[in-house]
Amino acid sequence: MISDILNSDVPVAVYVSPKGAHAASAGFFLLQAADIAAMAPVTRTGSAHPITPGGANDKDDVALRKAAEDLAALIRAAAEARGRPAKLA
């Protein structure tokens, strides 16, 4: 979905709503990839991190660290492509 948004011939807007909603995890990636990222009042966005099947997160798991680094590079590139600060993404 992120690739489709970044390569769309028409501008893509992502809107987080209603009040109290959040765009965390994959939602954060979609928000960053959009040409226009908008949020209703009292909404939030949050962290995104890969997890292993079953939800276990072993911080020493090399494959999990590599997946996290790869996704971090993707979100930085998406943010930069949309004129947003990559460091914050």
C-alpha cells in the first residue's frame, strides 16, 4: 500500500478520524506516505515496530532488528519524499 501511495499519479490524502482515533503501527506508515496527512482534533499517531508471529519481541533477535531497520529506512524515505522531517519519522 505504501508503494502504491508513493507512486500514485494523483495526490493521496490520509485523514485520521473521528476524535479519539489513532494511526499507529501500519497506520503511521500510510499517514507518512500520503501527499496530504491530516488529523481530526483529539487524534494521535504512534509507534510502529515489527513483531514476530505470536507477538513475542526478543530484542536480541537479529531478523527482528533487521526488519525494524528496514522499516525505519522506508519511513524515513517516505517522509523525505513528502517534505517531512525524516528524523522525526
